[in-house]
Amino acid sequence: MKSSNRTRLVQMVDVIAFALFTLLTSSGILLHYVLPQRSGRRLEVWGLHRHDWGQLHFWIAVVFFAVLVLHLGLHRHFIVNLIRGGPRQGFSLRLALGVIGLLAILLLGISPFIPLGTPG
């Protein structure tokens, strides 16, 4: 693939990922604050109830995950070179932020499965 075509593809994937992230965040905020649990069929936004928004939120997350896999695939050479060669000057901060970001995402991902109190 030509460098200019690859650059356009990477830019397009990044824009799509950003748009999906924005939609995912917006629908999550909508579900949490505007259509809270037990709001059922009483409340709706744009003709959609909480369950409908939940389904939309889920499918946006699935597509977002697929786009992120594609993003990582497009940057696989950079990732492999970084791991093999270790951090070079200027990469230490990026590597540290990347590790912190990965840990934060993992913690957020497993947080619903961690009990915080006793059931009762």
C-alpha cells in the first residue's frame, strides 16, 4: 500500500474511532443521567426508551472495539518496534502514558465485576 493511501486510511480510522468514542460516551451519559435505571418506558429521547438506547450503546461499543483492533493492526510495526527496541529518547513518556492508559481501561472494564460492598 502506498504511503499516502496508508496515511489516509490511518486518518480515516482515527476519525471513525473518535466519532464512535464520542457516540459511546454520549449514549453512556444519556443512559446514566437522562434515562436512569428503572425509568422503563416512561421516559424516551428521540423516540427511544432506555432499553433501545442500551442496545444502541452496546452495538456502538462493538463497532468501536472492532475499529480499535483495526487501529492497532495499522500500528503493529510501531508497537513491535517499540517492544523490541525498548523506549528511545522521547518515547519513555508515551510508553508510560500508554501503560497507564491500558491499566485504566482494564480496570474500568472489570470494575462492574468487582463487588464493593456486601449484598443486602
